[in-house]
Amino acid sequence: LKMKKITDIYKKYNLMQNLVEHQLRVTAVAEMICETLDVPVDKDLVVRVCLLHDMGNIIKSDLNYFPEFVKPEGLEYWQKVKDEFIEKHGNEEHFATEKICKELGFGEKEMRVLNAVGFTRAENTLNSDSTEGKVCCYADQRVGPFGVLPLKDRLDDLNKRYQNRANKKLPIGRGEELVKCLEDIEKEIFSKSSIAPESITDESIKKYIVDLKEIEM
């Protein structure tokens, strides 16, 4: 497989700019954590997974939710991209992401870590022995639509959005359980890190993002 720059991969799959920025920010958060851990962690694996962890996300995007995200091309353009994406990759974002990641050369190891990412997977991830999975899952939960947030703020935001979409409602009480699992993942990660969660900000991850744009996969 010929290596391609990550920014070219994003262009090839015609990702919305906010999704590109989300994946870069999540990867930067994860990379920063990896560099501060006092336990062994496969940083390259974490970076590869985080850079592609949401490739299928346009499928579940409510394009009317953040009108600024469809600029400058406009709603009609992105609706067409979304329809074509669903036609090509199916209408389930996790399966679409897995399919694309396999196309891009992910093996079993990467797929295992990829499957640790996501709010609804927090309990399984907490109970696993994969440091890489925990870091990827946690990093994803630290990045909101407009940048890095404290875990609590991000989870409040997610909760609101889940409640607002009838089809996304979790069983009663399940949301609270998953929030608790993510808080436990945060505690576990930072008990092995030389920094505190508050050290991770938009400012502190900037330098990582510059380098990440040059990565080849």
C-alpha cells in the first residue's frame, strides 16, 4: 500500500472540516497523554486509530444542528455527500468507519482499539486491559464540537444531545453508568500520568496538530 498523508486521506473521503478538526484534536489529546504515561503504551497505534476513529460520522450527522459546519459549501452540498456516503458505506456509522479503516490497512490490533472508542462502549473499555483503548476512548470524550473541554462539560453536552434525539435515547440510567465509567477511565489514566486532566487544553495540543497533519498512513 502506498503511504498517503492523512490530510490527503481526509480529502479523498471528502470529510467535513469540523470532522477533520475533531479527529486531529482527539489524536493530539491522545498523543499528549501517551507521552506522559509511566506505563508502556503503543503511541503509534493510538495515533493511527484516533486519526481515523470517526471516518463514517457524516452518516449520523444532523446537518442542521450546527449551521456553521456546512459552510462555505452549504447544506445541499453536504446532504448530497452524506447520501452518497450512505449509498457507498451503509447507514451505520460504526460499520462504515470499520470498513474505511480496513480499506486503509487496519489489522486486527487496530480494529480492537478502534472498537474501544465511543460513549456507549465506555464500560467495556474500562473493564479491558488495553491502555491504548482507554486513551483513545478518553481522548474522544475530551473533544467537543468546537474544541477541548473538561470531561464533565463534554459529558453534559453529549447527554443533552442524546436526549434531544429520540432515536438515540439510552435506556434509563444507562447514561449515568457510562458517565461513571468514563470518570473512572480518567482517574485510571491520570494515576499513571505526569500531568493532570486540566493540562489538556486547545492551547497545549496545538503543537501536536501541526505535526499530525504531516503524518502518512
